[in-house]
Amino acid sequence: METIQDFKGLQYPFTTDPIAREKYDANNVVYATSSHQIDHNMFPGLIVLPLNDDDIQKAIQYAKDHGYVVSVMSGGHQYSGACSTHQRGIQLNLKLTYKGPNDLVLLPKLPSPYSNRPLVYASVSHSLGEFNDYLRKHQLFVPHGQCKDVRLGGHAQTGGYGQLGRSFGLLGDHIWGIRMINHDGEIQEVTKASNPELFYAILGGSPGNFGVITHYTIEVYHDTDHDFPETGTRPHGFKGVWLYNKTIVKLLLHEVAAMADDPECPRNFDLCVSVLSSSFRIFKLIPELENDAPGIFQRIAEALGENGEAKWPASVVLYAQWVPMNAEDKYTDKVDAWFQKFRNLDSFLKYWCIHAASIEEPMSKMSGEWLFARPREYDLPYEKRTYMTSSTTLVQDKWVDQVADQIHRVVAPSLDHLALWNNCFLAVQIQCFGGKHSQYYAKRDNGTAYSWRDSTVCQVLDCFYREGAEGKALAKGWQEVNDKLMCGEHSRFSKQDKRVLWASYGDWDLDKTWPFYYEDQAKYERIGRQRFLADPHGTFTPNPFNVKAVKD
């Protein structure tokens, strides 16, 4: 493919020339490269790094003129590689496009009665870490994901799941406006008021398939509306790390299940449990551990890896949070007793506890406590799974025993499953979203298309594996067992296979697999009608992971 004339940014065409290919390959790296570059044909004909709107408009016109397609990448974290394309496609890499002083700014409040909350204008080029830092400097916060390196572009389009999901909902629930360059190269401002159907489709439809989103206008929260130090009612958090122990996993997951089963659980509470195999770079997840590294290393057997690099043993991580919603909310004995259950684990399994920290601070700081500083969990290929459920009988159905057994097969060394332990590495994250007071549920009809808003638990079971046929077969086999256990008529977790766009897996032809991602055909076709209007020539259809355009 030829380069684009008068394009100001860098361009890297696909080539077989070994010297030029080094630069191309260095820029053809996304999260899914390790696992899907070959089978998903992730070799764009041209990779471009636009400097501004004009470059993007030139790229769109060039694609239309030559019958090419365009994929949009802001951070590149989509698990199936939907931000990439094939050799008759152009990949727009927006990581650095919109990083100027006007690309992350505070805006005037919306006039009453629409909202009394501040607005932030943020580009898709900003990472969640940068976004969180900016909000904290202004004593503001909003729910968002936990990986600092993820960019706002695809993150918001696919929901923006994170630690504050029960208490405040998704990041996408807080988007007021979308700035986008459409298929004609025109700059389009989309709001719920100006174009409700397109707004709905973008926020929950297949990401990158409606145009090139450049900025979001996002409603955020003041610290002062959820922090009342003068009365002693402040946001509280707890961060715990234990060496892996099946008993700890079951105790903590029982708390997740019990919360999910309780329809009356107040929105103030958020709870997330992670289980991580050995060699996970824990200092990127819990930076404060590094301050006590020498003491900790004396207490664990698997302390040093190659060249003296810290090699962390398998571990369990807990994030727990309580937020006052107004000045009348009080940090009562009952609330403290909830946290005390986790604090007690320090003494109950004393030598297994590595870190137990109680946190009391404004939400702009608290939200940063839950961020993970690495671009990915392990630098290995993967078999990923994310399961959603609307069950409210998880304790009764003994789901915890089942998932704990599956985790144990990989994380704990045993002669019965030594090959799994030696070849596979887990990054498990299980979070409660349930209850009728949960904002994840309460904001379900807010003009967006995010699916499965009646979910009570989101269960991420990601299995990374050593490269090679053995590791891949072991990881795939372990996940095939999970598929049978976690969704289906006889499942203890979910009777239906429910997936989310940010964590897609399996067949990536969305027109075949849409029942996993959308509640019904009417919703799928409603989004499809907007796909046709937004992408009449198929310019933004760079791969199979897209809602099929429907012409009325």
C-alpha cells in the first residue's frame, strides 16, 4: 500500500524489506499481538500516526478513494485485536495524536436542571493513569478501569468497567458528549440530546465502527460531595495481599458471592478479589510493597528470580471500598465490621498476609489506589475468559468451591496438575456488581447500549501460557472446562453465556456471536441501523468484530 500524500504524521506501510520491516513491526504491536496476530491477520497494509484532525481526514478520504478500510487504535488493549486490520486496511494509531494543552481540560458546568457536576473534556489519546492524575489535581473523580496504560477511546466505548462499578456505575455512564470524525471526514458532535440513537450505538456498539472518536465530554464528581472530614465520614478502603492459599481465596470469594446475593446491599460498597500466579510483578499493582521489600523477601520462600529480580509468589489481592454518598451517610459499626472481616485475616492466617492497609482519603486519591501500572499482566500469549452472571444464589449453589478448585489447579503446584502449574499463569479478577442499589444496575436505561446490566458478578479468568504447543493446549483445555462450568443449563454461575466487548474471546465474527454480547436481536439490529448510517461504505469495517450494518 502506498503512503498518504501530504500526511504530516509518521507512516509505516507493510513491507517485506528487512530494514523497513523492523520499523513496521515495532509499530504493529497491540495487546492481542502475542496471541492473535496470525489467526486474526493483524498486519495492516499501512500504519499511520496522525498528528491532528487533518491527518485523520486525509486517511479516511484515502481509504474511501482506494476501497480500503480503517481501524482505530487509541491504546490497543482489545483482547481479540479489533483495533487492528489486514493488508487492505489502514490502522490509525491515536496514542499521541491529541495530547496538547486543550485536549484535557475542565469545562463550565452544564446549566441547571441538567447537572450541577463539572465536565471534563478529554481526548482518546490519554491513558487512564493520566486521566486519573488530572482529576486528582482538581479534586475530582469518576469511575474508570484499573489498567493505567489503557486509553480512554475504546475503554469508554466498551463501558469502562472498574473498582467503582457498584458505587458509581461505568465510565461510559458519565459521558455527555462525543466528538467524532465521520466517514465523510466531517467533525461531528454527538450527544444524547442531539442524536440519541447514534449516542446509544457508539456507547455499547462495536468500538471503532462508527467513525474516529477524538474526545469525550465527561461528567465527573467533586471530592467534597463524598468526603466529610468535619463529621468523620470519609471514604474508606482496604488493600490486602496474601500469599496464595485456597482457604483465603474461598473466604474472600464467599464475601463477593454474599454481596451479590443480597439485593438490598447499599451502593456504598465495592469489592474485588484477584488471584495471581507466581512471577506476577506485584510492585506494579501494589507500589507501596516495594518500601518493605527486604523484610517481605525474608518471609517468603520464592524471593529472588534470575539476576536478582524480584520473583513474586502466587498471591491473592483484595480491594474493598466504602463511599459516603451524602453527609447523612455515616461510617457505622456495621460498616467497620465489614472491613474488620478482612483485617482479621491478618491474624487468622498471620504468616500468609504480606500487606494489609486501611485507607481513608478523598475519592480522587482513593480511585488511584486501584490502578495497575503495567500494560499487561504477563508478557505471554493467552486464553482469556470473562463471564457475567445475574445469579443471586451463588452462595447456595456453591459456585465459590467450583471456581476455587479451578484456580487451585493452575496456581498451586501438585503432581496431579504439575504441567498446568509449570506452563500456565493466571490473572483472575472477580468483582461484585449486584444489588438493586448498585449504580451498575440503576443506570441501565441511561441511553447507552452496554449489555447485561442486571449482572451481579463479573468473573475474569485469564490464563497466560508459555509459548509452544504444550502451553497453549493446557491453557485451552483449562478454559474449556471453565466454559462448561461457568455458563450453561447446569452451571452454578450463569445459565447463559454472557460476555462483554472489552474482554471478547473465541470466534471474533460478531455477526455470529452477537447473542453472547447483546440481550436480543432487536437491540443488535438497532445498533446495526446506526452502523449503516455511520458507515455506509464499510470504511470503518476493518475486521469481523463489528455489529453488522442494517439498511432499513
